[in-house]
Amino acid sequence: MAKELSRTDRAIVRLADGTVKQQNLLTGTEVWTVPGRGHRPMGIPRSEHRPLDPSHEGDHCAFCEHRYLETPPEKSRLVRDGGGGWHELSGLPAEKLGATTAEFRRIPNLFEIVSYKYWNLNHGHVPSEDARRRMAEYLASSEGYDHIMRVVRARLLASGLTEEEFAAMSETSRLHEANGFFSGGHDLIVARRHFVDGAADDSQLAGSGTLSPDEHYQYTAYTARTMRDLYGLNPQVRYVAAFQNWLKPAGASFDHLHKQLVAIDDLAVQTEAELDRLSSQPEIYEEILRVGATRRLLIAQNDHAVAFAGFGHRFPGIEIWPLGGPIEPWQADEERMRAVSDLLHAAHAATGADVPCNEEWYHRPPSVATPMRWRILLKWRISTLAGFEGGTRIYLNTIDPWQVVERVVPRLEEMRESGAIGPMRIGSECRVAPRMLRD
Ligand SMILES: [Zn+2]
């Protein structure tokens, strides 16, 4: 019995047999959840938990704190002083890296998605005066010189060069390979811990949700500042993608918490699609929020942000939207950034560190005038796309948005009670109206 569905019904509707169909109001993506496939455990099943060897403390992977010299020279770090205050230290020389413990570090990615060579050869990008000076200073100490040569060698060997070929390279061409460390467009923000403090076995990874709300705020604000900085890398930078892959099924190469930021010379395909939709439906964001509010998808809310179960995405998950008029991530004042961070942190904590997930930031790039909205999507990578999706472009989710709400809300209530997350309204306590997206 086909009947005409309103746009809000198309956004999410439960059919007579229990199938839930969703449509993304921005992109048109179709998602179905068929009954009987949910309620499976979401985390990665681990057959054995290996006890941690205390002698490996700080040394579990190349992002760990005793291995600062295995990653490219860091751009900056956040440290805490004795009184609990936070400070950013920029451009430390190699010999000072061990003098403080970085709570978060901003480092160039050793294997860039868009490389320095890409920017150099396609756009004539060269290191700025500052970047050149910083590189010269770094190389001036023997520790710095050795560090860079080791990392260049590691990268070249990993990308297929033989020891003989590396040995035959001139010093100049080896140093040329290091330009990307000082003037590249793919940075990582790496957290301090690999495992939670006091972890006994290797199941206790330190994910976003295991940070304190204050640590998570610093992490989020640092990411936003890095994004602004990368827009200044080159005039041809049109978009800076920011994301976090957590655990291998979500694309992470290390089980050590980090975000990635990648400058690209094009708008994201998602951005183009969203701009198209916005030109014909300028009220689309308010409509999405109305669906969230009226279809019982709300998860949490504080003074400046709201979280709701995402609908019409390839994977189930949680969306975090700043309230008020649209702003860019780096424009958020501390209060608003804390509000967004608190909800994102709570979403991670309720998801659990054993669930592979992608955190994706959406925002308006500076070259675009249309008021696109900054928001963050946390996607649970609990299923694998298969032939059905490839052939139909209809995506199957094992759990529907209402089941996301059911899973998350009780966990948030417990964590609010114990003080593990920031203050917020949860589930049915939320009061959201589309006008809250205006100033
Ligand atoms: Zn590690």
C-alpha cells in the first residue's frame, strides 16, 4: 500500500513489518534497517585480554610518549603545569622533546594522504619563511638532524625504497624529503595515553570517551585551531578535512587515540552536495533538527549544543550540532567549544572504546559564502558494506536510530550520575526547537 510520504516521514519511517527506512535530507542517502538483525554486540569481540607488561609503559606504539623521535618533528604540544593549567608549546627542538610530557601533540603525518610533493608540484607550494627558519633551526642541532634523517629513511623504506637506493641518495635530496614535515598539509593530533591510567590488560584502550571532559575540550579546541592554521597553508587550500578513525575496522593504523586534519585543493564532495541542497532548501538544517526533536531521536543537550541519533547515514551513530547561528569551529568561544566537546565526549563514552568508529567534522570552508553549519558525526562502524549496498546504493544498518537512542541514553544517565561526563540534559529531558539554530 504505497502512500505519499511527507519529507519528514521520508527522513525516518517504520513500516508495518518493522523495517525502518531513513533518508538523509541533505544527501538523499537511503538507509534501511530490517527487523531481526539488531541486538548483536557492537564491540570487537576479543578472545583474550593480554596483561600489560609494565616495562612497556609509554612504549606500546610509535605514538606513545617514550617514542617521540619516531614521528616527524612535532609542530606544537599541549602540556599541563602543576596547577592544572594548560599551555601550548610550539616548535620545540629535538633535544627538548623529553623535557615535558605532551598531553596532546600536533605532528605531521608520516604518510600523508595529500603530500607536500602534491602541493609543491601542482600548486608551486614552497615552505613559508617561518617554515624554512624552523627547519633550519631543527636541523642545526645534532639531535634534530639525526631525528629527521631517521624519519626520512623510515618513510622512504616503508614506501618501497631499498637500503641501497637510500644509501645512494645525496644529503640534499634526503633533506628535500623532509620539507613536508615543516610545510605539509596533513597533521595529526595525538593524545598522550595508549591505555587508560592503571590499565591491567590490553583491552583497556584510552579512547575519546575515557578522557576527562576537560582533556576532551582541550583536544577538540586544539583540533579546531589546527584546522584554521591549515587553511593558511596555501591559497589553494579549499577544504580541511578533520576526522578521527578509532580502531582498525574504522581505518586506524594505530590503536592510539589521534585525530587527522588534511588540507585539500578542492571542496569535499559532501560540501558540494550540501551547497546544492541549501540553495533549493535554505531551511534544511532546521528541518533536520525538527525531525530529531519530533521523532524522539534526541540524546543529549546543553546550553550550546544538541546530540541526536543520526539518520540517513551509511552507518548508525550520533550527530553533535552546535546551537545558535552557524559558526566555524575555530570561531567558537570557550563556552561553546566546551558545550560541543562535552556532548561529543559523552557520545564517545556512551559508545564505548571497544566500538570502531569514525568521527567526522563538517563545516563551512572560508571560500564558501553559504551559511553551512559546523557539526560532528560519530559513526559506529559495526557492519561492513557489501554487494547489496554497492549494487543498490541502499545501505543496511544493523540498528536503527531509535535503537541508538535506547543504547546510549541509559549509559549517559549513569555517567552523569557518576560525574564522568559534563552536565547535560539527557533523552526526554531535552527541549529542542528549530529556532535554536538562529542567533
Ligand atoms: Zn601508543
